Amino acid sequence: MTVTRFAPSPTGYIHVGNLRTALMNFLIARKAGGTFILRIDDTDPERSKEEYVDAIKEDLEWLGLHWDRIERQSQRLDRYAEAADRLRDMGQLYEAFETPTELDLKRKKQLNMGRPPVYDRAALALSEDEKARLRDERGPGVWRFKLDHQRIGWEDGILGPVSIDAASVSDPVLIRGDGQVLYTLASVVDDTEMGVTDVVRGADHVTNTATQIQIIAALGGKAPDFAHHSLLTGPQGDALSKRLGTLSLRDLRARGVEPMALLSLMARLGSSDPVELRTSIDELVEGFDITHFGAAPTKFDADDLFPLTAHVLQERPYEQVADTIAALGVPGDIAPRFWEVMRENITTLNDLGDWWALCRDGAEPIIDEADREFVAQAMAMLPEGPLDEDSWGNWTGAVKEATGRKGRGLFMPLRLALTGQQHGPDMRRLLPLLQRIRAKE
């Protein structure tokens, strides 16, 4: 059975980069009828916050990406400790004591000599007495996995054949000096014990994947099928990482982005398939193929989400927005008509508030000096009593006959006087919704 996972750290809000990983893993599981695990990577007790755990779940639920089960790494520390003991017994996990400054000096020296800046394994030469002395002086050391210096290869679901020389990679630190288990070990243990079959993540994890494949083998596990998606950039190719804080899912939601608009874009972005607005998760699943994605950096522009959102809303029936419209104070007898008129003239539901304010209170009219007398004459001819969709045509027809004006010269001054805007809904449909009509002389 296909098993995938999304493993966010609860140290902040999910952003579009995280979503891409979550969505791909979700779609692979759903397409295969498998299991999608939400795995909270909370082994860092200082940075992990419960409020972010709640926010991660809330964001995924908002999008409709429902998980089959949830796991907490903080509740599996005994499993990681057992795996670490096994690696120590094999001689593949060793303690090292270099300070960050010492490691930096070693890297600079190696670079100056034209060598890869990898850890030199000096800790392997330490005697037990030397280790004891260093522990007394510096406290416990970090624990590094001893890589076999051979090529590590796999068939990547996106990148194709990948091969990395382990000798060009530093022995990864699996446990910090304070005892905190790092992602590399925790993820290997979880993937192995939870039967994860497919892992999709960013291209910045390729080197991690190589080391994890060796650790999985050392622990007697079977490596999942890996696929590494391209990294997102800004619309001009700039590094998106600097702006991810403003691209959190909750920020996009607050700006009115609709879930299916966001999912439709992210399910195709960076692939050879065109972006097409989908109406359901099932449609996304049916149209998803991981092999259609490429390795080149992928441009993401948040502005692309808003035309898609507008299209989503144009197709939305009144029943699905009734509560939103009621919260604005729109009377129930005109609320359905208000939605029918406005849904083709909004980008997000947030825009409805301004349109209702205009309908309810009127707008500051815009009247050119040359049109002032014409507008005053026209407003005096506006029929009294309830207005319907015939009122605009009847009124402007009478004004045309009385003033001789026609076309844009007739309609635009009246639109500006009534709404203060050059564009908007068809005036035939908007006029009956205006609760108070006024024009300044």
C-alpha cells in the first residue's frame, strides 16, 4: 500500500513552499488509494509551539487536505534512542566535540586547499581518555553517522537518476550535544517504522536523501521512492525564501484567496501541464502526475491566485455564501439578488463589503463640471418608488429624449454620479440595489 507523509515543524505557519510538498504527497496517496500521514516534527522543544501545531491542522483542513492519521515525533523519542544505540553498537555513530568556530576554520582550510569542505573525522582518532577530558571541558559532544564513502544512487521521481559521492558529504550530525534528535535520524526511523513508500520534498533535500538512504540501510530498512520538486522563486526569479513570511496560507486566506484556486495552481505549477481551475479534490487527484514535474526553479506569483479566485466565486451558488452576505447586513429579501449581481464583479469575497456599503449608503459622486447641469436634470427625472431591472432603461431612455445625449456621453456621467466608479456591475441590475441615490449639485 502507498503511504506518504507531510512532516512540518511547528515553528511557524505553513507557507506556499510547504504546501507544495504537502499537496504532492497528499495527491500521490489519494491517487493510489493509500495513506497520508501528518507527522509533526516537534523534536525541538524550544522552537516548537502548540499554537503552530493547531495552525498547521487548521490550514490543511481549510484546504481540504485531510490526513488519515497524525503522528508526533516528540512522542517517539524512545524509538530514536533505540535506533541510535543500534548504530553505536555497529560502530556507525560516533561522538565529536569540535566547536562551531573550529569547524568553520577546518572548512576554510579545506577550501583553500581546493578540497570539499567536509568534516575530517578527527573525532574517530580520539582515545577514551581524550573523549572524557573533552566532555569535562566542553560537555557532551554531537553524534555523527559514519558514512560509507561510496556512491549513493537512486531513481528520483522528478530528477531522474541521481548519484552522490558520499565522500563529498560530511558525516551528518544525528544527535546534538544537548541530546536533541535531529530530523535526519527521526525521519529515517519514522519512514521505516511507518512503512512510508513515497517521499516528495524540495530539491534542497537531495543531499539529505543520500545520507538517509545509507542510514536506512544500516538500520535494515527499505528506502522509500524519493522525488525532489523544484524550489519556488519570485515572479522575477528572485529568491522566494526571503518573502515566505508574507506568503503563509493564513495570510493568503485573509486576503481572500479561495482554497481551490490555491490548490489548482500549486498542483500544476512547475509541471508540463497547464494550470486549470478544478472544482474538487477528486479532480486534482485525477489530473496529477508527479512525472510531469521538472527540476528547473519554478516562478510563483501570488497575483496569479486572484483571477483564479474570481473564477471560483463566479460559479458559487448563493447558498454557499449566504452566511457571509448576511454578516454584512444585507437584508434577506435582496441578498440572493445582491450576490447574483456582485459575484461577477469581485475578485475575493472581501470585496463584497465595499459593494454593499455603496448599495446601502450611496457613493461620493464624481461629476465633471461640464456634466453638472445634465446630471442634475437626469437625477430629477429618476422615477420614485421601488426600482426594478427595467428602471435603468426606462430612465436613460427618457433622459436621452429630454437632453439629446446618447452612448457613453449619456451613460458614463450617470454611472459616475451614482457609484463614483467608472466600472462595475451592469447598471440595469445595480440600480434596483441602491438603497440611497444621491448626487451632489
